[in-house]
Amino acid sequence: MNEAASERAAGMPPVRSGAAIFIFVTILLDMFALGLILPILPKLVESFVDNDTATAARIFGLFGTAWAVMQFIFSPILGALSDRFGRRPVVLLSNFGLALDYVLMALAPSLLWLFIGRVISGITSASISTAFAYIADVTPPERRAAVFGKIGAAFGAGFILGPAVGGLLGDMDPRLPFWVAAGLSFANTLYGWLILPESLPPERRAPFQWKSANPLGALHLLRSNRILAGLSLANFFGQVAHVVLPSTFVLYATYRYGWDTKTVGLTLALVGICAMVVQGAGVGPIVARLGERRALLLGLGCGALGFLIYGAAPTGPLFWVGIPVMALWGIAGAAVQSLTTQLVAPDQQGQLQGATNSVNSVAQMVGPFLFTLIFAYFIGDSAPVKMPGAPFLLAAALLALALLVAWRTLAGKSSAQLPTSSRP
């Protein structure tokens, strides 16, 4: 059976390359716009508190928590709305709302208005789950892992380019990155308005129900069968482990290796480049050769080994050895995305992505406190042994646990044997 016939048999619209490219561009620009403001937002917060760094750090932490809470609440809501009204209006309205939000932050006269802007950003950025549902709509199951890998590359590219350009623009004017981010989001909205077709036909839509759209109710979908529940649990452990990088890497590299800002930045760029190569070019061939189940286990194993190298490396060059190993973890993310989309009905893809994004948001709320407290304890005077790499060793243990959960969940099952669940 050829590809087009398999898509018709699955009841999905044929893959539209322009639509898939738009979703890639949407996520790339969203991440690029977010990256633009990352190096500037803390400094802007600091300017509102008379350059008191300690106070600014606490306020910025509050901003981050508020953003994650909004993601937790609104990801399943937007996902359910996309199941009811289609993906196109949710994606376009979210892009437009994000553009208006960047304008608000560019003009913010006080911390309160800046905080409101971050809250709105958390709501509008929750549309990422709808973008993933769109990909599930237009891509046959056997190709989803490769496409999700390319989407992961868009995340990496945005976070590599965004902070670099944002830093240059911020040197000119601290408000300029917000204006550029707003312009990109407006352009993205216009591009989508002209190019993006709807991926979910009316006959495949589901009624909006609050019991499945609220964050707690959305988790019911993740418990609808044993395989989906197990994969979701493994994904949660992996998401918590991932938070160790943004929360402790800069402090760890400075403390243990004495790296300056330039070396830290170049190392982060190398991390992003390796991740982009794996997700953009490696996921498809690896999954095609190994299958999604073994690719998932391989990715989790490489991630655990990479974190182990990070935490144990006594010198900077040995830390760098772990970067390409860690990059192979990206295979797991694409594989688990592909597997879970095969376990729910077509009109539940939005709910699935929304629920998954809510779980990821919980990890983003828990992880920073967990890893920073562990790092502080193991470099402090009260620690029984000095172990600055303890946060990375914990992250390795979490990925090993995720590997165990995934292995037991998928034991004895090939991708072809995975069932597609009925509506719970």
C-alpha cells in the first residue's frame, strides 16, 4: 500500500508539505521570539528594582513559576478547543495573542505590567500542544517520529539563535528584543492566515467538555490505558531530568570548571547544535531501523549516560565528551510523541497534547527547586562529601527510572502491536 493510500485508509487528510512547513516555522519563530527576550528579561526586571540583583532574582523566579502555571492550566484547554473548533483558529489566535503580549511587555511601565505580560505569554505559548496535534492529524503513524524529530530541531534552533540575537539587540535598547519578537509573531500570524489549511475536518471533531479540558480532568486521558499511562510516567521523569540543564548548568560550570561567560555560551551552542543534528537528521533513519520501542529505550539510555558523564566529569573537556552522547536523548522524545499519538482517537489529539504539556509544566515547576537545592547542599559546608555534580547524577537516575518504566510498559510489544484506544 502506498503512502497516500495508507493515509486515506487511516482516515486522515494527505500530508501537505506547506502546512507541515508552517508548523515547523511557527514553532521555530515562537522559540526564537522566546529566546530573544531570555537574556534581556532578567535585566529589565532588575531595572525596576534599582538594580538589586537578589530581589530581581526572586521576582524573576516568580515570573517563571507563573508562566509554568499558566502552561499547566491552559494547555489542555487549548488542546480541547482545537479538538472542537479545529487546529487552525487556535494556532492563529495564539500567535496573534503572543504578538500583542510582546508589545505589552515592550511598553510595560512597571513590574506589574511585565508580570501580566508573562502570564499572557504562558497562556498563548500553550498553543504548542495544538501544533503537535496538527502534526498528528496530517502525518501517518509510521512517519510521525521523524516529523516530531524535525519539530524538536526547531526548538533547538530557536533557542540557539534567539538568545544570541537578543543579546545583540538588547545592547542597543533593552526594549528592542520585545518589539522584534512582536514583529515576528505578527508575521507568523499573517503567514498562517494565508497558508495554513485546517487539518481536522468537522466530522472528526469532538464536543468541548470541561471535565476533559481542565488540567486534572485531562490527566484522565493519560490513564485511559496501561501503555499510555506508562509512557506518560516515563515522559514525566524525563521532563523533570531535563530541567537540570537550565536550572543549574551555568552555576555548575562556573563553580566546577571555572568557565567564563563565553565558554558557557559556546558550550550551550554546541549542545543545541548536536541536538539539532540528531533530531533533524538522525531520528527518522534511527526509528526506521530500530522501531519506535527500541529507539525510545536507546534514547533514554543515552540520556542517562550523558548526565552521568556531566556529573562525574572532573574537567571541562571530559564534560564536552558527554554532549554528543546526550544529544541522542532526542530520539526518545520523538519516539514517545509518536507512540502516544497512536494510542488515542483522532478527535482526541488536542486533548492528548494539552494533557502532556500540562504534565511537562509540572516538571518545570518541580525541577528548578529540586536541582538547585541539591546543588547548593552538595557544595555547602554541611554536605558529607563535596559533590557538585549531584544534580546531574540525580537526573541520570531519573532517566534510568524512565527507561525502566518504558521497558516494562512496552515489554514484548512492537510498534505494530500497540493498540489505538477508544474514547475513555
